[in-house]
Amino acid sequence: MTRTVIERLGHLGDGVGPGPVFAPRTLPGEVVEGELDGSRISVPRIVTPSDRRIAPACRHYRSCGGCALQHADGGFVAAWKQNIVERALAAQGIAATFRPMAISPPRSRRRATFSGRRTKKGALVGFHAPGSDTITPVLDCNLVTPQLSAALPMLTALTMVGAARKGELALTVTETRTGLDVAVTGGKTLNQTQTAALVTSMAGAGVARLSWDGEIVAQQAEPLVNFAGFDVPMPPGAFLQATVEGEAALRSAMRDCIGASTSVIDLFAGCGTFALPLCESKPVHAVEADGTMLDALDQGWRRAGGLHMLSTERRDLFRNPLLPDELDRFDAIVIDPPRAGAQAQMAQIAKSEVPVIAAISCNPVTFAVDAKMLIQAGYRLDWVQVVDQFRWSPHVELVARLIKDHIAR
């Protein structure tokens, strides 16, 4: 039996004691004990609790690995998430001014990936238990929207039909304006009878579309997502911000970044989360590597009608970043890269004379590296806003405004 005092939380939300010793779901200042497996106490007993500890809101919390931080009060979690960004920036020698954090409410995740596995008596659908491949059913999840929770019986029926005996399905469910978009991967090859059974399983469950390992099995309605009043047809598996509230916060901060800019280039534009609403007031050039997402954006723009010009470009910005002379045609850049960051593209932005950048990131570490490159080239980090749309998880997103003072308007 090992006893330790938790000194801080690591980047995955685990408590860290001297050694280091890691203990999940603990808080700084707590005395904990348990059996040590390598450097980890997998099932810590809280000897002396922190005054920031609260009772988890969800009855599944102990057995489900979907959330890591329901045992801490909201003020602690918010401060810890902002500190993650502060420490990432400090590691690159950067200080920042922070705007107030935006936090999505409970039961607001409109997109989630559930795991499904057949059993001898039926099937299980839910999230994995902490550090385990055991699936925990989550019939009244505090994280996802009520519509996603209500889909669990239908997902269980799909699993019974389409999961291999020893395999596991990944069931990605997205709530759209016209119904649920269900994308399943890891299933067995379907025959005609099984396909018909899947269609029967989704009847009455509000499913707009079902795709199976990339192939559309059934579509009752076109899945439409709404970006600030503009409907866009969603391709199967396309990226979408996790919550409506988080998306709105990111978009609002982005607008504050670019201000009165008159021409914008949107890099890693996706289906148009930022580009399409911006077309209300200014022309936008959207760049994205995925052609299906660009097509969806173009369709959304054409359906809306009456917007400013939208031009699109399919381009791999990792292998073929835009060059300074291409960027300098615009007076603002919106860039929302994946978790790996956008080092190649940022290197070219650093050489440009674009006066203002709205940088959106889901990885503070790669953002800090990219920001340092821009700052060394003459940009200034004006402010940062943390957006927490992955409530109770260690995941952090942010929007940052970077400007060149001598040319920014």
C-alpha cells in the first residue's frame, strides 16, 4: 500500500504526487493511498479530500471513462484549464492577456462516439471504463444531449445486427437539424438481410442517415447542420464542433479577432463553421484538403443566396502551404488546424504582411509553438480566450488574436 500527497494535476487530468506517482480522479492537496502498479495508483482511496472535491453529477462516473473531472468544482476546472494554456505559452517564453472563458453547459455534446459490442445475451453500448476495454452503458449521460442519450437503444439494436462476435463497433452519432447522423465503423460485411435489419432497427429513432464503414446504408433525410443561421449538408464523418454553445463562442471570438477586416482567408475551413457566416459581411476564400467538406460548404453558400463572394480551394496545407504572396491578398487570416498544429503553414504566414490572425486551436502545446514562430516574425499576441466545450475532460480549446501593430487596422 502506497500513500502520497497529490501536488498537481497532469495534462490528462490525473493527480500527480512525488516520484512521480499518478492517481486518477484526485485533486491537489489530497492524501491518497492504494496499490502501486508501476508509477500509477489505479484505484486510489481518498484519505484526506480537497475542499474543491464535489459529488459527481453522473451516477455512471465511477464506472465510465467518458469524463475525468466531475469530482472537481467548476471554478477549479476552469482555472486549471486556463493554466494549461498559460503553461504551454510560458514554455515558449510567451505571456498572454486572457479574456473570460466560455464553458458549454451539461448535456450539450451533440456529437459523440460510443463503443458497441455483442454479448451472449444481446449487446452493450456506451463508453469504456477508465483504463479498460470494458464498456459501461450510460443511459442518462450528463455529457451528451438528450437526443443522443435517447439513441442508445437504437445503437444497441444496430450492434446486435452488425457487430462481429469478437469485434467492437465505433458508433459516431451527430445531432443535426434534420435528425441523427449515425456513422458506424468496425462492423462486419453486411448481407442483404442484415442491411434490412439495420434499417428496421433505426425506424422511429429519428435517424436521418446511417452509414456503415463509409457507405451510406439508409438516408431518410439530408443531415443539415446550421452555422449561425445557414444550413450546410453534412458529409458522413465530417468534422463538427462538439457543442452549439462552444461553436458560437469560437465564432464570436473569431469575429472579435478580425474586426473590420474586409477580405478573409479561412484555412482548414472544413464545412464552413467560420467561412459561411463571415460571407454575410465580406468575401471569403476557404481552403480545405477534404473535397467533400468543401462541396458541402459551397452548397450551403449557394442555398443561402445573397451572401458575399465565397471562393474555395482544395489544398493540403501541410504539404503545400499557401505562400506569402498568396496570403497578402487578404487582410485577415482565420486558421483552425487539427491537433498537430500547422507549422508549415504558420512558417509562411510569419513571412506575410497580413495584419491580423484569428488562430483557433484544440491543442495549447502546438498552438504555443506556432505562436512563437509568429511572434518572432513581428506579430504580437493580443489576447487569448479559452473555450471549454469538452466539459469534465482535460481537453482545451482556444481562440487567439495575433496582430502586426504597424499595419493592423
